Amino acid sequence: MNRIEILKGFLKDNPNDSFSRYALALEYVKLGQNDEALREFEAVRNADPEYVATYYQLGQLYQKLGRKHDAEKTYRTGITVSAKAGDEHTRGELEAALEGLLGAD
């Protein structure tokens, strides 16, 4: 049984498990299955907008897919959410990613 099957099993038992859904999206990214990864990251963001780690990874994926506007919006939202949560590490990563994105013009 591979990691994707294991994570899908966890989600079958608990569809609202943000950590398992986020981990599943990361596995899809590793395999280059961007559509599946995007679906899972967006599901986490929509169901659990306070799950701060999603914003960085989702922004990176949008960037990779050439969706600059979506990446910028995602980073900005993530900065706000991580600041509210007091997560300075993630906030710093998101700010650096946003600067990199905007400087890439």
C-alpha cells in the first residue's frame, strides 16, 4: 500500500482531516499530479481556512501552473491568516514567496 492509498484511507474515515488532506496534496505534487494536488489543497483551504501551511504550498502550485494572480491572492490571504494565528515562521515564508512572485516581473 502506498502513501496515497494510506492517506485516502484516513480521509475515508475522517473526511475533514486537514492534515491528511494536506499530506495527500503534497504526495500528488511529488508525483507531478498537479490537478489532484490543486483539488486537495483547495479543499483544505475551503474547509479549514485557518490551516496556515496550505497557503504556501497552494501559492507555490499556482505559481508553477502560471496562475500568478491566484498565487498572489493566496500568499496575501496566508499572510493575514498566519499573522492572526501568531505563526511568524509561516508568515515570513509567505512574505518571501510573495516578494519573489512580485519581483519576477
